[in-house]
Amino acid sequence: MSINQDTLQVAPDLIHAFTKMARRNPRHPAIVQRGRTLDYGRLAELANTLARRLGPDPGTVCVPAVHTAETVVALLGVLTAGGTYCPIDPAFPEARRHAMATAANCRTAILGEAVADHQLGTRLVELPALSEFPGEPPGTLPADRSASGPEHPAYILFTSGSTGQPKPVATPRRAVAATAHALRDLFHLTPQDRVLQFASLNWDTCFEEILPALTAGATLVLDPDTHCGSFPRFLRMVERERITVLDLPTAFWHELVHHLVEDRAELPPCVRLLVIGGEAVQPARLDDWARLDTGRIRLLNTYGCTETTQITHAVDLSGPLAREPVGPGAHRAPAARTPIGPAPIRPAPIRPAPIGHALPHVIERLGGQGELLIGGPGLALGYPGLPEATAARFTTVDGERYFRTGDRVSRGPDGLLTHQGRLDGELKVRGVRVDPAEVEAHLTGHPEVTAAAVTGATLADRTTLLAYVVARRHTSPPDLARELLSYLRARVPGHLVPGRITVVPRLVHTPSGKVDRAGCHLRYGAHDRSKETSVEH
């Protein structure tokens, strides 16, 4: 694999970059949570204490992914010890947690609610308490704990696959270092910034909040009001905590903009950067944003995949660094005109917002059918234990290793890429990539289901999964639909549970005999709300 050596030279290992900040300003707030402050010096002490408890080469370490400062301590401690961090959400069903730990080959688990020794057969290591007496001073990096090379896995996350089993993705330390360096520059982070930790701690978006901030000397803020379900309360929290950087799922931003317009509310003046990503930006919400008093705020649209390490492409859609100001109709293509006058002969089509330019550490290539291929030092190692899946998605072209994103893009005259849809059936739900085949595999695992088709639909500015299932004879459709919801909730995370399950007499097929997911929705979608056949999540 060809790697940009210049990028690696300016992107030292993440732990060394963090330690540099701890040495430079040990009393500066690193993490703030519920009024409690953890400074850089103390955070480094705790990470080193955990690394000492883990010992050298602890392998893959399972960590309960909860919104607390302790989770960040665990992340840094595992990396300091030379281990591989594997977050597991304690809210996931037990069977799913066990399957994830098994797929990641976890050898060690941090003591918490997400895992237990009788489930995983691993040794348990207790996390040091935040109030515990200091174990090792900031900046102490014993050689046997920090000697992991750039190709050593830094973390293992999971993406959706067609088999119904968790699909692990191994990301090396050189990818994390290169990306954190690029995002520090992209976000213009300084020690004066206060970054809200919004994303789930078992998705890669959390790393673009945590790692650039803690290697730039900024302050990471965790607050329970982040996910309170109330926009007024959320905005009060942003103002109270003096948040300067927000990183939000596009779907959440859509709803936030709607609230700001409908309630004539404003973002607090402390916010200078708002990062969005995970789904396509709706032009109507972008027009609404332009009507608000938001000209001082950078609205940064981003794109990336788990396999390419967080963000690979970005563009300022609005704010002081935007090349073109957005406004009502700004993303509508020029209308066609008659030969004798300016009047349009048909409504002008709406242009989707671009996903941006490649970041400096990213190598991009457009393959067949306009598929975006991504290479460079941010590339993942592959899918551990799944050589065929790795070979299918990671390819070599002209001596360079690339990830096949499955996203079809077009390039504008200014070089900006615009997303033009998927080349496969994958969807984005809550900003998380979902393979409908994974949900179908779980549905057909139920003894009363003979076939299933899962597709997506946009409801209230969000992508929602819809499932159509064929039942065995003598099965009550509404009873089965309700049972299937319970069946899935006990086996998979919430983003894999359809918002609606409809029992149908048969699925729709293409002329070649394949299941036509879109055709199922066209035929049966009008009957989705029938209480006789359909149940909503």
C-alpha cells in the first residue's frame, strides 16, 4: 500500500499528541461534565494508570460505551497500553453485545455494565476512579506501552453486513493520527474551543469530536441535556456550557433548523462552527438556515465512512469561509428559458448540496459508474476474520489501495463532489450505515416468517426502515407484526429495528427473480397503516 509519508510525518501518534498537550498545559480543562472538570494533567494520569493495569499488549479491550468522562479515560488508557479499543453499548441486547465481543476477539474487558466475564471469557480490568490518587504523572509513556506501530489497530467498530452478524472494522493508529491532524486543521481548533460530545460513543463520529479536541488542547463537554429531547433545553445547555463547536447528525440539524424557524429562536452567540454529516442535506432546510441570523457560523457539511476513518470530504455551505453564500433558491439549478423570453418553461430542479473536497490526507478516485474510491493513510485495515468481505470492498488500482464506498458521485467544475445515490441497497438511518439485508436476515430467522424485504422511506425529515414480511399459513398478521418487533428488539440495536412492519401475501420480484424492495413499498406502502396487517415501532 502506498502511503503519503508527508502526512505521517506531521501526524505523530495520537497518544504522543495528547501527551504533548498535557505537558504544555496540565491545568487546562480537558473534560467538563455536570460541573465537574477534569484537567489535562489528571486525564493523562488516569490514562497512564489504566494502561499500567492493562499491562503491555492487552489485545482488543471491550469498553462500555456510555456518555461519561470515564469512557474517554478508557479510550486513552487502552491506546496508551498499545491495545485496541472496542466500544460496546450497554443498551444493546445481550446477544448482540456478546456477538460483537466475539467478532472483535476481545481478550480484556473494562469493568462495567456492557460486558461480563461469564459472557466473554475475558479478564476484567477496573477503571481508575476519577477521584483516585494519581498513579503516574502526565507525560509518562513507558516504552512497552507506547511502542505500537502505525499499522497496529487503534480501535474496532462495527458496520452493517448482509449476514445478520456484526461486521468488525479495524482502524490502525496511523489512520487515527492522520485524521485527527487533518480535522484539527479543518475545524481550526484552539485551546479556547469547547466541543460538545454529541455522538454515540460506539460510532466513529464520536472520535471526530473527542480526538481532534484533546490533541488541540480544547475542552470536551459532556452534558445530560445533549439528548434531553427538548430543543429549548438543548440550546440553553449550549449557551450555559459556552459551546463553540457542534458536530450534529444532519437529521438532527434538520429538526433543529425547523425549531429555530418555527419558534423564532437563535443559536447562542458562542457557537462558531456547526459540523453536519451522515445524510444528505435537504435544500429546504438550507434555505431556512440562510434566513436565520447565522452568518457568523461556519456550517460545514462532511462525508466519510467507517472504513476510511471519520471525515474524508468537507465543504463550508454557509458562514465566513463559504465560497458561495447560500440563500432561498441557492441550491436550485438555473431554470430553462424560452427562446424569446426569460420565463421558465418548467420548474427548475433542486440541486443537492455538495459533500465537498477531499481533505489533504485523502486520495480519491472515481471508478466505474461514478463510484467514489478512497485511499490514503486514513484507510482501515479491513474486516477482521472476513477475508472475502475485505477483498470485495478494498481494492488496489495502479498500486494504491482504495476502499470502494458504494456511493455514486459527480464532480462539479469547481472540483466539489456531489452525492448522487448508492450503487447498492444500503441506507443511512440516524447517520448510521444500514444494509437492509442484515435486517432481512434477522426477520427470516423467525420461525413464522418465510420471506422479508426491507427498504427505507423519509418520514418527518428522517430515514425510517420499513419491513414487508410474508408469514407462514395460519399466522395472524397483526400478532406476527407485533411479535417481530419484540423479536428484533431482543436481538439488534435500535437503528436496525424497522419503524413499521407490514405482513403481506407475497413479495414483489424483478423480471430476473430478485426481490424488488422498492416495488414492495410501491405496492404495499399505501396499506402500511392498516391495523389489520401493520404495526409501528
